[in-house]
Amino acid sequence: MTAPQTADFATSQTPIGPFTALVDADGVVLASGWTTDAENLRQLIHPSLRPGKLRQRDELGAVSRAIAAYHRGELTAIDPIEVRQQSGEFLMYAWEVLRKIPAGAPVTYTEYAAISGRPDATRAAANACARNAAALFVPCHRVLRIGGALGGFRWGLPVKRWLLDHEGGAPDAQLRIE
């Protein structure tokens, strides 16, 4: 697969700040997160998929509608949105597994490692979350540390806390880093 020449991006306003998504010519999400910095998002994309140029749009059709719907409370609106990421076999599979964790039912990194097929690879599971370029659509925010600590999140722990509260999951998760 060759990288697209140009990717489109749009920024949506959400209750927790601006959210930007980058999509390829087919409308498939390549990267996304709570930022206005599309270039930073572009750098998160695997080199084999990374577009050479970015083009700003007012909206991205189904992707923008899903972002708005999710933040309004339609938690499954993000589920049908296609995502394209590239990496090794384990990370690709681990990202697929993340997409199957339902809203309101977060798991621990240990549980996530187990359901990803590597029960002894908690660090590898955490790495899959850290290397995820498509936040929200690949919901790495649904993975917590044992004991309820939020752990890390590229977009900040207050954003992760808001997402978990919004989804009705992990009411006892603490806003702390261990």
C-alpha cells in the first residue's frame, strides 16, 4: 500500500476541546485526536500511509457526523467508521481488539493483553495504546491500569476521564499517574 499524496482534515468543536481527524481519499481515518495541530497528527501516521500534504476541509462527511454524534451521547456512532493504521502483526490485531471493547466497559491493560492473545505482554498492550494514531475511533481510552488508575493518554488525563464518564464506565477510576 502506498501513502496517499494528500489527506483531508477537519476540526470539530467538542465539549472537551477541538478534535481533528485526517482521512484518506476514501474517507478512511488515518489519525485523529483532541488537537488543532493536523501536522502533529500526520506525523503519527505510519510512514507507509503518511500523506505528503494536508488539505483543510470544513467537514469530513460521515466522520464529522460520527464525531458530533459521539460527543452528543450516541456512543456507538464511531463504531462503523473505517480506520487505517499500519504496523506489525500484534499491533494491528491489538488495534482491532480495541475497537471491540464496548463503551462503558473498560478493561485493564492486563485484561487487554489477554484478549489480544498475549496474556503475559501487558507492556506490549500498553504500547499498542500509546502507538494508536486514531484516538476515539480506536478507543484506547477504554484501557485502565489495575486498581482504576487512568494510566497515560496522549490527549491528557482530563480528556480520558471525560470520555470514560461520558461512556458511563469506570466510575472509580482515579485521575492520577502511577
